[in-house]
Amino acid sequence: MTSVRETSAGAGPAFGLWYDFRNPVPDRPFGSFYAEVFDQISWAEQKGLDSAWLTEHHFCDDGYSPSPFVLASAIAQRTSRMRIGTNLIVSPLHDPVRLAEDSATLSLLSGGRFDLGVGQGYWGREFEAFGRKITQRPSLLEEGIEVIRQAWSGSAAGYQGRRYRLPPLPVTPVPETAPQLLVGAMADVAIERAARIGDGFLSTQNAHHRSYLDALERLGRPAADARIYAGQWAIVAEDPERVWSRIGRHALYQLNEYISWGAFGPPDEVPRFTDPAQIVEAGAYQLMDAEMAVTHLSELLAGTPQIRDVHFWAMLPGEPVDSGSERIAYLADKVVPAVRERLRS
């Protein structure tokens, strides 16, 4: 019998970092880049950060992390307290038994610190390459979650669905602490599905939190018990405008790549950003110093106490690791303690 341990920083919401391991820098070898990032994560834990979140894409020129479980395993060995999660795995691309096995192994390796976040995906090129039909992604996601839960339960009953079939065999080892199964979504119908099938919600936009809570209530599930894990698109620095003038071009690259893949709708219908200033004007990234961030995050977390974790991009694609570390130190020293104090008062 396994137990489920949710993400928690103990006395309040967790503050974490989001990693895609993209490296569009031609003269920065991936091996040394990975080593730098793992050093950063270990150091960030010592600075008081609570979580590290990994995301997934395939066939990207910049090496966007295709193997989050392998990276999570390395992080587990370099940390002792941080929770580690995926935000997110494109579940329909994978064999759900393999996801269950890898997640169970990660939970065992990390002492129960791993959470599995999944989503249905959107990039047609990935589905074609993996031999999946993108039109079937909702059912692939839903049945995949059913298979994973059954595998973690230790049941050898087998599974027969529209997309997957599992013979009556046990999937071993089962996790001693079952990972939370979190589901990410952006469209209304997908958020409704996330409320129905997940243990919690992975959000990429704070505006979606109300939709998720409303969906839970329509399902007859208590919104007060909801768990939201909220990715943040913000640059928090002592002089955020000055920092943005240096790194905004990396955000321009990041967002326009997502648009070209179809993350925000059909690529030929979503206009690209033309310059970093336009990104800020559109609200796609927020620029905040400590005072602004403390106010914003305190209001966000007090207003939606179901948020269990907020996490920020550790660095943007192509940005030097040291540059990201400067913001992490600022976040850890100037923002996180003040937000926690304000929430306690």
C-alpha cells in the first residue's frame, strides 16, 4: 500500500525553479551546461528554494530537454530536500507503463520527493514522429493516467482500453510514496479534464486558476482541497528593466519558438513578438523588483490558498547560468522570506 505525499514547503507554499535545459549557444557544450545547472540547483536548495520542475520537448535544435526523468534522477542525487517534478511530460507520446515505472523508480530514489506532471501536448511534429495521432491526445492522456494509477497500486489485473492494453502482469516496483499525478492544461475543456483526472493542476497562466477551481466545484469536488502548481513568467531582479535589456532577447526566442510549435494556438494564426518591449507590453512577462514581487505574490497566494507552489524559469534559453543565479539569489534573499512573513501576518 503506497501513500501520497504532496508538495509542501512545510509552513506555506513552495518556491521553485523551472528548467527546460535549452542550450542554443553554439560554443557551450551540453555536458558542461548540464554540470553548471546541476550545481545551480544544489546551490539553490541551500539558498532555500523548495522545488525544481522539468519540462519536455523533442527534436529541438537547442536540445530542449527530451529526457526529464534522467535529469530528475541526477537532481535527486544532488539534493536532499527539494521536491522534483515534471511540468510537464507530454504523456500521449509515451508508453504509460514506462512512465509508471520511471516515476516509481524516481520516487524511490528521491525518498518520495517526485511528482509526475503530465499534459496532452500540442506539437504535431512530435506526435507524427512518435507514431501517435494528435487527434487522440485526450483519450491517450486519460487512459495513460488510468494505467499509471493501476500500475502504482500493485494490481496485476491488466487493463483494456481504447488506446492501451496491458496484460495481467504486475508493474514493479511500486512506489513506497506514490507521486502526485498533476495535469497541466490551458484550454477550458482541457482544464475541465485536468480537474476530473488529476491530483492537482499545473498552470502556466495565473488566469486559469479560477477556471480550474470552478471545474472542481462542477464536479462536486471541494475547491478548498485543490492543489495548484503555478509556473510564473516573471523577471524578478533589483533593476528588472536593466536585466530585461540584457536578457529580453532570450525571452523573445523562447516565446516565438513556443508560438511556432502551436503552444498558444495554430502557429499561422498567432502573431510572433517582434521585440522584447512588446512582450512586456503584452503581459507575457512581468518585470518586478522585490517590493513589487512581494506584493504581487502575497496577493496571489493569499487570494488563492490552493496554490501549493510557484516556480520561475531559472534562466532563459541562451542566458548564462550565472545570470540566472543572480536572480535566484535575489528571489531567495529578498522575496521568498518577505512573502512568507507577509502570509503569516
